[in-house]
Amino acid sequence: MLLGTASFVAVIALWWAVAALHLLPPQYLPSPAAVVSKFYVLLVKYNFIGDIGISIFRVWSAFLLSAAMAIPLGILMSSFPIVNGLSQSMIDFIRYLPVPALVPLTIIWLGIGESSKIALLWMGTFFQLVLLVADDARRVPREYIEIGLTTGAKPRQILRSIVLPAMLPSMVDNLRITLGWCWTYLIIAEIVAADSGIGYVIMSARRYVKTDEVMAGILAIGIIGLATDQAIRWLHRRWFVYLT
Amino acid sequence: MAHFLEIDRITKVFGTTSAGAAAINVIDGISMNIDEGEVVVFLGPSGCGKSTLMRMVGGLETPTTGRIVLEGREVKGPDRQKGMVFQSYSSFPWLKVLDNVRFGLRFRTDIDAAEKDRIARHYLRMVGLGDFEDYWVNRISGGMRQRVAIARTFAAGPDILLMDEPFGALDAQNREFLQLQLRDLCLKERKTVIFVTHDVEEAVFLADRIFVFSARPAKILEEIAIRDLLPAERDIKLRESETFFNLRNRILGLTRTQALRSEQMEVSQ
């Protein structure tokens, strides 16, 4: 934690020094102060909060949709070879497609509304997540399942009382990482076709070389990412006390 | 006359399915009868098939040929009548000690929660962990974790207890203490136990009868009725007695050649 803060401070100090000494023109690298004050102006004057809100909404809708579908399917894949056989090659194929390549398709199919963005994020994360979940479920020790079998548990009870709690810590970690990917894909979606959202703000600022605004947008994503990550880690520590 | 547990001409061949891997003969026609309340030890080199046979009694593996009959019914699959204690992953880290023991009763619908609590606490005290109900199992020692698993399995009230090298990962002092405690518990509860190990002293100390297994494919080399040679109640001093010492040496002689054969088999594969 201390080290993390120190490295942060060091990077900002370096940035500030480079900007203060006018080593680079401000169009290249505005000072940290300029970025922060721009951030503030965007918030109070230009409804940046609305853009942040819509971006968060897109990310979480797609993320929850992905998770809600990937968790059951992943567990099914791990317990039934037939489900695994049917889905594995399909998933592998889609998993290797670069998300930006899918943007034109989602626009043709779903237009430029919310659904096309959510669909894009879903495609970028679902196929990865389902494999991660299947792996988590497969790594539940055989002994745990057999303890269930020899205490008279039915398959549903084994799933609920053994498999789920056993795989939960690593699954929460994987969900946290997937949520990070969602942000990457969101910016792709918003840069290509959007009239709102953080990505859109960044892209339209670039057009007028408002570098401080571009960096304010990036700053916003960074802060949100850091905050969510820390929040999930904190929950992880609280829920899984027994791991420490 | 029907026995409590009848193991009847069991064979097991691994790898005959689709994959086309060379078939491995694991168990080569083993038969034995076990009576109620006996502590039976399967002793043999690692990888010889003794665990596989025990898992078949538990219904966790199926024999290729032959059958296993427990209390007049053929074993078809796992259930609460056949309790298991494993060497590792023997208890659930997300449950505290008491909840782990209570897990043995979790899926019973014929008794209420208060009764489950009472039974779980009873067995937790029997293994000497009465003061540790509220501990996470990751915070207690490996030996205590195995006692939690033993308490859980006794609490579940199975007809037969199957133990797969449960003390294999413990240090010598801990192991001796747990062997003593387990022997006591088995006598008190009159449980039928099959205990798998490759440790000769452990086998002699715990067993009413030992079945010495050959290297793969497993056959019974010798059956030794320890109960005719040692008293039922055993203590630490017994280990220093001449009878114990002689028994141990004789069996060591038997197993040594098998262990060597088993090693060579591993290398040649």
C-alpha cells in the first residue's frame, strides 16, 4: 500500500517536473494542475458526471450480463464433458477474435444505441470469463466432492454447499479482472460510435487537440478503475477471511 | 454365513476405455471378508491399488469384475453409510471447525438442528478439539485438521469408515498421538474401519487384521491377525514391546521386496 502510493507520487512528481520546466509544449503534455482543473471544469460545466455515469452503466450492464451467463455455463462445462465438448471450440474461436474487429458487425446488427455497446463488451468478456469459471470449478479438489458424496449430498447440494463456496475466492478474482477488460472495450466502443460517455469525451477533445481534456478523461477512467478494484479487493478480504 | 463386508474376486483394469492407453492391471482378483467392528489395515507400497480397493468399498470407484457386498447389499455408489477421511483437502476451509464437523450431518433430514449440534460437539470433544469450535481450519495444525475430519466422519454415523492414509502428511509425534486416539475411538464406538497406509508401524499399532498387498497388480500377500498377537487396548509403551518389534520386522521384510518391485515399475513406465 505504502509502496503503491510512493510509486504514484513519483510518477506525478516526474510529470509535474517535465511540465514545469517546459521541456514539452503543453499540447503534448499539460501540467498535472492543468489536467486536474480541466477535470473540475468538465465536471461542473460540461456534465462530465453524466458521461461518467453512462460509461459506468454500459460497463456494469455488460459485465453483469457476462457474469450471469458465464457462471452457470462455466460450471456446466466443468461438470459435463458433453457441454464442454459442444462449447469449447466455438468459445475458443470467438475468444481469439479481436474486439475492435467486431465493432462494424455490432453497429450493423444493433445500430449505434446502447445495445450495440453492451453487446460488444459482452462479446469481449463472456467467452473469456466462461473458460475462467470452468477452470475455477475444475480446480475444486476431488476430495471435497467426495466428502459430499459420502455424507449423502445430492448433486444440487454438492453444487451449493461445496463447489460454489470452494471456487468462489478465485472466481471473484477473475470477475475483478474481467471488469477491467470491460473498461478497455468500452473505450473502443465509445471512440468508434457514440455521442456520450468518457470515450466520446476523450475522442472529441482529441479532435481539437485539447490535450488537457484528453488526459482528464483518462484520469477519470483510472480513478474509477482503481476505486472499483480496491473495493472488490476489500470485499474479497472481508468475505474470505479464512484464506489469510 | 454372511459377513458384514464381503469383497468377492475383485479385479480392476485402468485405461481400457476409448483413449487407447495401455491397459493397467491394478487389482488382480482379491477376496476377503470383514466383520463388524474390525479395524482392518491395507498395507502395501504406494501405487499398488490398496486405495483403489478401499475406494470401491466406498462406492467411489467401480470394480471391473467381482462385487462388494456391505450388510447384505451390493455396493453401487457412495452414500452416508460409507464415510471417508482423506489425507489432504480433508476439511472445508470456508467453514469453522464446528461447522466442518456438523457438515457430516448436514444432509440428514431425520434429526433437527439442535440434535446435529449436540452430536457434532460430542465428537469434537472426543477428538480433543472441544475448545477450538470457532477456529478456521486453516489456522489450526495439520494434525488438528485430520482430527476435525475424523470427528466429521464419526458424526455422520457411517456403518464403515474408510481412511486413505489420513496421517501420511503429519510429523512422527503427531502421527503417533493420532494413531493412539483413533484406536481408542474405534474401540469405544465399535466402528468397522478400513485404514490404508504404507507405514508398517502404523499398521501394526492400529490393526485388528492387516492385509499385506503386493506391488501392482495387487494381490494379498499375507493376512496377519494382529488381534491374536496384541491386546485390544494399546498404548505408547506397546511400541517398545518385543512382540511389536518382531511383528514390525517380519512385516517390513515382506513389504521391502514389494516396495522395490513397485519402484522399478514406476521407472519402467
